[in-house]
Amino acid sequence: MSATPIDPTDLPEYAGRLFDGYEQHPEIQRLATWYRLERAGTNAPLDKIIESNRHKTEAIAKAQRDGLLPTKYEPIVLLSLVIHQATLWASMTPEYAALGEQKSSADRRKVVTEAVAALLRG
């Protein structure tokens, strides 16, 4: 969580840096998926993750108040959309991912950052 701090004034690049982390450490996405499966339906969230997400949504809310980000989506929704765009390639099934591997890592990253930029243009 601390390896990729949020920059609410440049969410496309934030998504790109998240993408980079998933490319460099594919085990992170696998562990995150396993974590979601194991904790599904429990009411025992991890405080460190809650605090990290709270910090990110507060940073987005401030940037929205300051007119630096559009307000079309509430902060938690916008953060969710950015994160999911960043995990686009890392969260695919192996069969679909094989098709995506025809694109270079730089091309896949560009898709992520351009998608987030388009999202912000609304």
C-alpha cells in the first residue's frame, strides 16, 4: 500500500504505477484475490487497509473540492474505478490474458492510463 502512494492530481499515472506493481509482482494480485475469497462474508476488516482506503478517498474528495478532479463520481466510486482499471490485465483469466500478452507491457500500461484519463473527462 505504501509502495504506490496516491496522487489525486494525476490519477492516470497513479493507475499506471499500480499497473507497474502488478506487472513486476504478479503474486500481489493472486494474494489479493485469495484474500478476498478467504474473507468473503466476514466482518473482520483489516484496519490498515481501511485506513489506507480512507486516506485515498479523502485525498480524492479534497481534490474534487479544490476543482482538480471532476465530481461525477463520489470519491469511493472513483477510487474503485481507478483501481479496477489498474488491475485490468492482472485480473484476467489465463486464457484471456494470453490474448492480452500480444500487447507489450508498455501498450497495456497505456491502455490503463488512457482509460483512467477518459474516465476523468467524463
